Amino acid sequence: MARDGAVYACQSCGAVQTRWSGQCPACGAWNTLVEEQSSRAPGAMKPTKATKSRHLAFEGLDESTPAPPRIATGVEEWDRVCGGGVVPGSAILVGGDPGVGKSTLLLQVAASAARRGARCAYISGEEAVEQVRSRAQRMGLGDARVKLAAETSLRIIVDALKAEPFDLVVIDSIQTMWSDAHEAGPGSVTQVRAAAGELVRLAKKRGVAVILVGHVTKEGTIAGPRVVEHMVDAVFAFEGERGYPFRILRGAKNRFGATDEIGVFEMGDAGLAEVKNPSALFLNTSGERAAGAAVFAGIEGSRPVLVEIQALVAPSAYGTPRRAVVGWDSGRLAMILAVLEARCGLGFGDKDVYLNVAGGLRISEPAADLAAAAALASSAFDVALPQDCVVFGEISLSGEVRAVSRMDSRMKEAAKLGFRRAFGPADNEATGGLTFTGVARLADAVQRIHDGDWGGKS
């Protein structure tokens, strides 16, 4: 049993138990229950005169609500993911792998907003003020009127933010903050929950936009209890593969804008540079396209993006063939291979299969099914797809090629980049100015790839 006033909190999911056990009953994680002191401020739950006199006011659905104002930071890719700018009084949680560039991005956002007249503060719990200042000067942001501080005490930070008005505050990071009202150490579930809750309350009460930086676990999820993600108004993931200069800011939750929106950046010597045309960035335009490569016309948020999907089918040197995939769902690849074998007679049982999404982008859209299947068939037949052709479409288990959303936008983006042909579902009315080849079943698509038949309507 726990000591008087102590509980055991899971460091993975935040569930609280009264006794220790090796496995958390809530999430099933092992060795994550840590003893923490359960504390509450004296009289915190006692009603006051103010709370007794308050009553709940209801409003109707027909009431008109003005759109929330926005703080345009000047970093267009950041503003795009936010939904047009940062909303005053909102709380944003930004997560990403160590070294991906979270601090660099948010320092640029704060400096750009300060140059536009916003009152900005950058509070670091991991670096000294001199380190943040030297990075800003290296990035050419030394003239921005951003106030810097290095502090981890939650009480000192909240008192300072109450004493001086700010429009935008960056907290780097939430795992380093600690509250003296709790005995748990910094980074624990209790401290992260308490620090995030206090900063979110401050944001709502004072109308200041607060951006919280969060660490991620080895699985890629933001560390700490999931309740923190429910407290904030937006959750952004800053992604990037090592070895690639490209960084992608992806919105997972946004109460003031669209989810699954992305912003694309390129890491350089002077910080992160915005990429206005990500399609040209992810494509290989030099030379003829090799066998096993297909250009997928996808949609990321509200933006059409073209990316090359590469496949390699090779004889297996061992008894068990390998299946390796980068940038796509491995379960989806297994499904496509099963459909190709069952519905098209194209066997991969004795072959190694490798699939890669070029440029470090990760695709989760089902519309990439046909592009992946086309790349696999192209590699298996050793027949290259046309250089000026894009592919998209969803594949069902019956081998049917199904229609996907916003097909016209996909083909318009392809036409803008010089593509002249498209390969996709048969029930497509719009062509976007391209010569369109429609297929109803995956077997027809595989046969066309084998024969090199690319006739279609324009």
C-alpha cells in the first residue's frame, strides 16, 4: 500500500493506482507506476461567496459568434497549420523528436511575430539565455524584440506573465517545468499535468497565446499523460527523417482550424526556410523514371502534394522473404501484396519487397494504394511508368479501384508541374487538363502496366 497521501501514477497513460504493481492495469505498460504524493491546496474545494452566487447561462444555436482574431506571425507555413494565425488565449502543444528543430522553429515564429508588433516571450527550461540568444543571432533574428528567460519554476513563470502583458509566449519545454505544490519530480505525470493546466488557465484568463514544447517517446507520441493533449486547443507534430533536410509540421488537433494540415520547411545553416511548393521538393525531375517508381498525387490537409513512391522486388536469398517499408503503413503494404497475388496472379511469396516514400514524407492516405501497387508491378515486370504520369486510387480487398476525394485538385497540381497523364479510378469525370486513364479493377491496371497501354481520355 502507498504511504499516507501517496498514490502510484503511470508515467505512460497517467492512470492513478492506490498500490504498486509491475504492470499498469489501464494501459498495460510495464514498470511505469511511480509513487507520487497526492497534494491539494488547503481549501481548494471549499466554495466561496463568488462561486455560490454564480449561475449557468445558456445560449441558443442561432446566436451569432464572431470569428476569433488571429496573430499573423509572418511564418506562412506555421500560420497555415494554425488555420490562419495563432488565436489569442489559445494553447498549442508542439511535439517532435530530439534535434528535429522544435526550438529553432518556435524561436523563428516568436521573432517573426515580434517584428510584426506582437509582444513575445521565449522561456526556456533546457537552455541558458546566452544559448538561445546566440542561436537567434546565428539565424539573423538578433534585432527581434523577443524577451528571453531561463526558468523552470512554474510559480515564478506564472507571476512574471501576470506582471507583464504578452501576446505570445513559448514554453520550452513543459517536461522541465515543476510546481512546488507537488512533491513529484520534474517530468512526472503529476508535474506535467499541473504545469500544463496552470499555463492553459493563464492563457484563457489573460488572453495570451501559449505554445508548449513537448518531448516524445520512442514510439513517437508526446510524452506525459494524454490529458495534456485534451487540455490544449491544438496539437502539432514536427516531423523529420534523419539524413533529410525537410521538416513537416503536421496538425493532429486544432479547435480553430483544419486538422491534418501540413507545413513544409527545409533546414539550413540559417534556420528553417519555408517551402512554398513541396511537390517540386519531393519529386525527382532529373532523367527518365526507373522501373519501380510511381508519382502519387496526394492531399495533405488542404494542399495537394506530389511525391514519388519507390518499390523494389528482388529474389529472396533466404527462406523467409523480407518486407520493408519506409513512409507508409506496413499493414497496408501487406494488404496490397495479398490483393496483387489473389486478384492479379502476381506472386511475391519468394521475393523480397521494399517500399519507400521519397523525401522523408509519411503518407497515411488510402488513395496511395494504386500508386504503391503500380510501383510494385512496375518493379516486378521491370517496366518503367511514363515520366509524365501520376497515379492515385484506393484498392479494395476485392481488387476494385475505388474513387477518392478531390481528384480534380490532384490533377490540377500535376498539370501545374508539367505532368500530362493520370492513372486512376474509372468513375472520374474531371481530368484537370490531363490525359486520364481510368481502371475499374486492379487486374486491369496491372495488365496495362505490363503492356504499356496508357491510352485514355483528355
